[in-house]
Amino acid sequence: MSVERRPSFAAKFPASPELDALVDAFARGDYARVRAEGPKLQKTSADEAVRAAAKTLVERTQPDPLAVKLLLMTGVLLVVLTGWWIVHGKAPAAATQTATPVERVTH
């Protein structure tokens, strides 16, 4: 693994082939592999530092809690406003009136 591709937060991770493979996967953007193999490494590793590093990698693949809350609030607001519009929406007043004839002038 090249040093420049290693994420900065992983600089002090212990040397372990399994952990290095997960860090490589993280650097490539293969978060599915990190989420699948990270918890296994947490349970099976004898080294506490490797378990902690695997936990850190898995946590970094989780969505930001604030972003999730904001997305949910946006969805709720969209549903509420749509419901209000359906219940209270009416055609504009001008659309219900009869149109007045327009006089056309030709030369």
C-alpha cells in the first residue's frame, strides 16, 4: 500500500495485514467491504489496537447523523406542505371568471 493513499486518520493504525487491506478498501471507496469485514476483524483480532482501528474504519463509513436528521426533516416538511396544498389549494380566482372578449383591429 502506498503511503500517500493512506487516509490521514489511519496514520497511527497498527501494522496488520487484515487491517491494511481494510484501509486500502476504505481509500478506494469500497465502503461495503469495510462494513462487511470490519466487524469481523473487531471480533476476531487478538490485538486491542487493531480492534479499535477496525471500529474507527467502520464508524467512518456511517452517514453523518446531522445529515440524516436534516434529510428526514426535509421529507416531513415536503409531505406536510404537499398535504396542506392538496387540502387547501384552490384554483386562482381569475380562472373561474368568464373571459371578456378582445376586440381585434385590422388595418
